[in-house]
Amino acid sequence: MALRFSANLSWLFPELPALPARLEAAAAAGFGAVEAAWPAGCPAQELRAAAERARVRIALLNTPPGDPEAGELGLAAVPGRQAAFRQGLEAAVHYARAVGCPRIHVMAGRVPLGTDRAAVAGEMETTFIENLRYTADLLSQEDMIGLLEPINNRITDPRYYLNTPHQAAAILEKVGRPNLKLQLDLFHCQIMDGNLSRNLETYFPLIGHIQIAQVPGRHEPDSPGELNFPYIFELLESLGYTGYVGCEYAPKGEWACRSEPHGQGQAQTSWLGTVQRQAGPGGTGSGCHPYLGMRALS
């Protein structure tokens, strides 16, 4: 089965200010699904209407970040913010239900300013586990999946609490709820640990969503960098991955805006169009390597 890609509207099509317009651009670029951080300022009915017009699924949303002016980026593991976290979670569930989104990234949050990471690690883990059990109970009523994403603290966010797949897997085991999964962003995983093949194989049973970007620039997967995405995509297929691969990167190359041949009339992003044409409607096609030669369309 060919991989399915999701456009992260918080990163892609930055020239368009509104999420519905970005969603429509994603559909025109060949994406069958989209995802986003907390969609502040965009009414759910507007996003759902855009998705229905474009025939695009909304695959993933984040919980609210908390108070950005206070430096917050998620609340699930932050001691003393349990009430605010639960209020934000309920808002996220309400929004996800309204737009038909089945997955919510439960943002752990940052180590509080002025505290030592090691000194508060135990309290933060206890808070996280307590909030995740509450989350799992609430999401089970909606048939939704909660996701935990490790974010690297070497480059992207030095104060973020959840940093590695190993840490996330240990917390998921302690929580023990089947509707909580790992959201593995290969950009963060490469920076923190590398060893992507083994990590994908080890944590595959826990994975509920994958995100990609090239390292170190965090641009398109066919941009210069450390990661061999043709190999990674093949590995994901061989493992039987059926979820979405979220494209969470800062666009650097141009979007190809030509129509597809044979009357399909669908524009494609440079690398995505190549992947989809080489994979073909049935997956890998007849003896054709599905992901080689991801280059900009002429």
C-alpha cells in the first residue's frame, strides 16, 4: 500500500494567511489530508466546509499551547496547570469532533522557567501520567486517539519536557491505555538519537502518526540533508505502516503548479507529485521503485 501524506497547515503554504485557504492549496498540491497545530482564530465550521469542498481529511490537531506570552507550549506535563490543561483538552476534543478529526496531539509542555529539569522531572512525569489517563478516558468516549510527540531539546526547544521516543514509550507503558500512541517526528528523532531504522522498527507497535522534514534545515524531504527519505519511505511500507505521514517542514523549494496529465487536472508539489506518480494508483506499480528520484518537477 502506498504511503499517505498529510500537509501540515501550520508550516506549509505560509503565503496564505487563513487555514481554509491553506487547506485548499494543499488539496491542489496533491495532498489527501491535512493537519495543524491548535487552529486559533479559525472557526471549526469554516475549516470543515473547506475540507468538504476539497475532499480532504483532517488527520491531526494539537491541544492548545496554553499561554504563549508566558512561554508555554502545551500543558499536559506542567505541574499546577492541570485545570487549564483539561479545559484546553475539552476545547480540542470539541473542535476535532466538529471537523471530523480522529487524532489529537497532547502537547507535554516545557520545563517551567527558573527550575532545573532534573529536579522537576519526577513531578512532571507524575502530572503527565495523571493528565494522560484523563485524556484517554475522554478520548475513548469520542473514538479518538491521543498522541505524544517527543520534541528535540538540542536545537528546537531546550526546555521541552518530552524529548525522545524512549521517554515517550516509557510513559505510554505506565499510562497503559490503548488509545494513546506515539507521534514520531523523524526530524526530532534524528537530532536526538539517529538510528532511525532501528527506532522505527522498535517503536512501530506504538506509532500512531509520523511526521517528516529534512535534517538539519527542516525543509522538504528531497532537499539536501542527512536523511535518506526514499529508503525511509520504503521501510515504512515494508513495516506495513497505514497511517499518515505528516509533512511538517519550512518550504524552501517552489510548489509545482501544473496540471497532471490524462485530464486529472490536479497540481502536485514537486516531491509529492513524483512520489505519487512513481507509486501509481495501486502502490508501487509494476516493478517500479516508488520513491527514487524525488526531484523538482520541470
